[in-house]
Amino acid sequence: MVNVQPDDPGATAMRLSALGGILGAIAASSCCIAPLVLFSLGISGAWIGNLTTLAPYQPYFIAATLACLGYGYWLVYRRNKIACAEGACARPLPNHIVKVGLILATIIIAGAIAFDLFAPLLLNS
């Protein structure tokens, strides 16, 4: 577990990278997966059709999301531990919420990428 102080900029960076990863993953899946999920849940409306206009921007959303996820995973798993000062160690930050956010964003972005690859095979059947 990474030991960080509550006021540590690394803790803020971890949270922001996880949040950026989740928002980027949602944006990347908004053109294809989000309308399908909304229709499956019974939610409809003319505005859902407007989500397909985001399709040309999907590669940019995916690139930004992968950058946020890469940085977030680096901060959580590879960041150097803060040394104890004079026998008193920093209270470890419970970063399990950040880890769950990173994993959730990874699943969503993997679904967005996989949907683009497998949709022609599934829809042409």
C-alpha cells in the first residue's frame, strides 16, 4: 500500500487520474455503448440519437482515457513510498476507492474498444 499524507499532492493526483479515466471512458463509450445500454434499460428519447455525433471524437477520448489510466496506475502501484520521518510514519491513504475507479474505467474503455472491433461481426450476422 502506498503511504501518503492526506495533504500530499500525490493523493490528489491519484484521485484526479481515476476521475479522468472514468470520465474519459464514459465519453469514449458515449457514441456506441451508451445508447445501446440506455435502450436496453428502456430509456428512450430523441436526444439519444444525438450521441452518435460524438463518434468522430472517440479516438481522442480513448487516447486521453488511456493516458489518465496509465498515469493513475503508475501513481497507485509504482510510486515510491514516502519514508518515515523520525519514527512517525504518514497515515496510509485508503486508496481502494481509487483502485476501484481505475478498474471500472479500464473495464468501460475495454468495452468501448471491443465494441468497435466486434460490432461489425455481430451486426452483420
